[in-house]
Amino acid sequence: MDSRKPTRQERAKDALATIGRPVLCGGFTTWLAVALLPFSRAYFFKTVLFRSISYTVVFGLFHGLAVLPVVLSLIGPVRASSGCSADHPAVC
């Protein structure tokens, strides 16, 4: 994704507005796929597999939707103000 916003904070907001919902839906559907595991009779499926996948989904969603945008808005790349380059038009 290429944002044309001038500041880091605006680019982070633009990224969340663009890809935030698909990431959230992906995490939810992944969790939904394993939501029936606690009703299994096998201990491994009931506790180990369900917990590990659930924690991984929550950890990934938290970092993808909260931590990474904040970190990139603080120390992300600074957009060059010198205008467009003929060699790299995507950096305008």
C-alpha cells in the first residue's frame, strides 16, 4: 500500500483505515475456525490447540492493529519533500 499523506501519523491512520477491517476479519474468521475445538473430547484439541491458536490470533491482531501502527507513526520513514523523482515515481 502506498499512502500519499505527508506525515507519519496520517499515513498510519490511512493504513488502518484501508487494511484494518480486512485484518480484523481475517483474525476473526481464523478464530471462528477453531471455536468448536473446546467441545472436543480430546484433551489436546480442547485445551492445547485451542489456546495456542487463540493466543496467536489475539497476539497477531493486537500487534498488527495497535502496536505496529503506533511504532511506524513514531519511527517510520519520513517522506521526502523534494518532489517526484523520475527514477522512482512511486515515491512522490
